[in-house]
Amino acid sequence: MSATPEAINRNPSIPPLATPPAARDESVHIPARWRMGQAVVLGLIALLAFYYATVGYRSSDTTGGTKEVLSPFDFVGFIVLAALVWMTTPTAGVIAMATFREALRRRWMTVLLAFGLVLIALSVFFTSLSPGTEEQFIRDFGTGFIIIMTTLMAIFLGVSLVPPEIERRTIFTILSKPVNRAEFLIGKYLGLCLTLLVNLVLLTAMFLLAYTIFELRHKGMVGAMHSVPGGDQSLTFNLINLSKAMALQYGQLVILASLALLLSLIVSNMTAIVFCFVVYFGGQMSAYWEHLGEHNGRQAGGNQMSPAVENFVKIVYFVLPRLDRFDVRARLVGQLPVEFNYMWKSFGSGIVYSAVLLIVSYLIFSDREF
């Protein structure tokens, strides 16, 4: 004779943790000290938004490439970032730190990071492969190598956040505790973002150290610290510019991490990895999709696309993230400054895109039965 739910709940041998997650009260109590810390972070975000609205949106670059346009959409990124800070609970923080420690224990990621650090440190010895353009070589090699390494980390770590918890059935233990699904996803995502940040900082620090050593060896202290009118910029300028370029790379990693998390909830790991790479390369070609959609057969003698193909191109351009905005290697080659307004316009759009992906991930995850 089958037992009714009422009889199960009255059975003293069944522990309270056996109660289905949907039946538990998912209200979250936030300690006052945690809220005070969140208030401090929100205040810093507000100050950053005020700086952007008054000074930051302007550009000192007179060579073009950065628009001085103050758009209301630019502030959506600040609002979304503040909302993510406010929604992060102590439980989500614990899950984030556990995810970070788990990522550090992955042997393949440790090997990949160590390989990257060693290769970047040895890059100063590869400049002989490009005589006459040694400085450009080490700059291009360092930035390109870091982009490739961290992109691989974001995709492979992102698709392995939630599925292993389901396969090992540890998801039952986690969700049976006072942890709601939103906290679980936010914690996993923030833990991945923290892991990517630490790896990016380590690789960038090694790259900047190698670049500094190269500059001092070839130009000397005096020559490296002074810019040449109409020629090379100073070492300080280049170090700041390279740091900004790597900061923009982190914005790209945040998008890829949220995309990998979403795809891992829908398809298998291998399929998710393939889709991530497709989106990555497609997002790097966003300027091409935009140009193709806006200049359909307008040139003389040009072949006009059919309406169906044109609509497909527009949909692709609308759906794909603008990852090309995070790649400023062309400006690094020309030794042009990477302005704050350009950085925030890229970061703001990336934060909004990641937030949309996280919301979709939560909607899918909340309907999963475990």
C-alpha cells in the first residue's frame, strides 16, 4: 500500500531534509553586516556612475575611435551590476568560494596556468623571430596568448559547473539545505568569475613583467620612461594601456562564462563547448554582420541578399554578443590610448548580456526536477 505525502511527512523516521525543495520556504535572511558591506559596494558603483556621467564619458583621444556620447543605456550596466551585488547572499558567497577552491584543484587548469606563465616569461627570448619589430611582437604575442588561454579556461570551466553536481547527485544535498536555486547559480557563476579573474591577473602580471624587462634591456631606464614625439610612447603609457586591454578581456570572459553556464543546462558538455566557440568567433565578427546587414546590395553592381537571408543576418547580429569591442589590439599596435568611456561602454553592454543569460539559466534551472 503506497504512502500518502501526509503520512510521509508525519513519519518521524524521515528527516526534515527529505522535504521537496519546492515545498520549503526559500526566503533568505541576510545579516546586517552583510547588508552594510553591500551598501558600501553599491556606494562605490554609484560614485563610478557619477564619475562616468560627469567626466568619464569624455575622451582625451583626438585620433578618433572613441565616441563622446552619453547614452541612457550606458547606465543600465551600472543598474544591473548593483542588482547582482544586492542579490548576492552569504550563501551564494560560500558557494562561490567553494567553486573557486574546486577550480583550483582541477589538475588540467593548474597545468594550463603554469604552462602559460612559463611561456609568457620566456617570450622575451622569442623576439629574435621578428627582427626590427621586437616590441610589437612581444606585445602581440603576450596579449594574444593570454586571450587564448583565458578563453579556453572560461569555456571549459563554465560547462563543467553544474552538470557534475547533477551526475554525482550532490545537487540533492545542496538544494536540501537552506539554499535556493538562484543562490546556487549566482554562487557558481561568481566562483567562476573569481577563478578567471585570478588566472587573468597572474598571466597579466607575468606579461607586464616580461614586457618591462624587455623595454629596459633595449631602451634603458631613461629611454623607456620617456616618449618620443611622433614615435614610441613611454613604458608607463604602454603598461597602463596593456592593463586596460587585459581588463577588457575580463569583460569578454564574463560573457563567455555566463554563456557556457547556460548551454551546460541545455545540451551536453561537448555540444556546449562547440556552441561556445561558434558564438565566440561569431561575436568577434560582429562588425562584419553589422556591415553586411546595413550595406545589402547598396554598392553599384552588388548582389542583393534575399529578404530571408537579410533577416537571418540581422538576427545573428542582434543575438550574438559584441565581443569585437573587447579586442583593442589594433589600438595597442598604433599606441593609441584605451579610454575609460570606451571600456565602460563595452563592459556595460557585456554586463547586460550576461545578466540576460543568467536569467534564462535560472528559468531553465528552476524547472529542472532533481
